[in-house]
Amino acid sequence: MIHRQERIAVYPGSFDPVTMGHLDIIARASKQFDRVIVAVLNNMSKNPLFTVEERKALITEVTGHLPNVEVDSFRDLTANYVRQKEAQVIVRGIRSVTDFEYELQLASTNSKLNPDAETIFMMTNPKYSYLSSSIVKEIAHYHGDVTDLVSPEVETALRRKISEKNGG
């Protein structure tokens, strides 16, 4: 009997906050791999709205219906984290040609640092091609409608966080 190795993919990102575009990629990746690790990057150079723990909790909540998805965080090179998790694949979402150029550079770097991991690009659903966490935060900051951009749980957390930040 042949034993197949578990196919593990890591989907790294800051997810500040997790958007419908991210969730689309996570759901689609969960159909392709035995296990998908959504890895929240603890990037000190960015000034995130949500803490790493808050982002992990939100992603865990909105992916609860996907049994093969787990949420983690890391503060290291993606290539090292992927090796530590014994994953074979890094999943990256692509929205545009501009994304592709940047992601190709990242994929080449990760391949050099960890030749055992392959980067796969998943095209974002066209209805989310304009969407980014930064855009969502800006719309929410100015009390715009983010209903179709994030899950209801994320929208609630976003409104609460922005209210707290604005002293309200």
C-alpha cells in the first residue's frame, strides 16, 4: 500500500483585516490541499490596526466551517516557517499584473531560500480584484459600507476597533 504524504499549504499574509478576497483564496486552497495553514505575519515594520492575536481569532472564526484550515502566526522568513511546518506549497493570491511582478520576486526569493517549497498563485475572484485590507480600513474609517468586502464578524470587529482608535 502506498502512503501519500499529507499535502500542506501555507497561506502567509498580514490579514489586517481578513477580507472576502482572502476568504475566497482560503476556501479554494482548502479544496486543493489536505491542510491549509493561514499564517499571520507578525511584521513589525507595518502599523497594523488589529493585533496578531485579534487577526488570528477573526480568521479562526470566519474559517470555522473549513475543517482542514488552521490559523497560526509567525515572525520569521516565510521560507523558514514553511520548512518548519513541513509544508510543500506557499499559496499567494494575485489581483493584478502589479501583484504578479511583486509576487514573482517573492516566489523566486522563497525558492532560493527553500527549494523544497513551491509557490502557487491563485487568481483572485474578479469581484474582489480591487480589494485590499488597506482599502477596507480606509472605507471603514470614513464610515463607508464594507458589507460586501468583509464577513459580518470582521465588519463588527472593524467598526469597534476604529471607534476605539478614534476615542469613541
